[in-house]
Amino acid sequence: MVTALHDLPGWQNTRWGMDSKEIIAAVGPELREIPRQQYGPFYSELSIPKVKIGAYTFSVVFQMDGASTMRDSVCSAMPSNWIGQSSSAS
């Protein structure tokens, strides 16, 4: 069975192909709007900043394509204050 891109599961109740309004409705109050982050051809403006998995805290970002539909959700083991900050050292 081949799965269409819009049928692939994302984080929690999200699915690939959702737009921002659908992601907001699916995730709920823990979702935060963030300064736009670029990831190659994708971008993110939505995040869950503190997700506990076992003893670790992660940040989840929802990556959108040029048509503003979700293409990926990424769980990152970076400090919870990383979003919106430059990764280069001063």
C-alpha cells in the first residue's frame, strides 16, 4: 500500500499536508508561533518549545513547504531557548 504525502503522520495529531490553521487546531494551546526559521526549501513559524520525552526536553518544529502545507515535524534535542537565536558564535 502506498501512502499519499498528506496521509503521513506528523507530531501527535498532525498529518503532512495540513496548513497552519489545521496544525493549530490539532495541537492546541501548547503550540507557539515563532520567528520564521528557514530549513532549506522549508520554513517553520510554529513550535512546541518544551516536549518531555523520558528525562529529556525537546523542541518540536513544524516545517512547511512553499504552498504552506506541512511537510515534516522535527523533534530536536536542543536547549529549549534555541528557537529564534543565531547558531553562530559571537
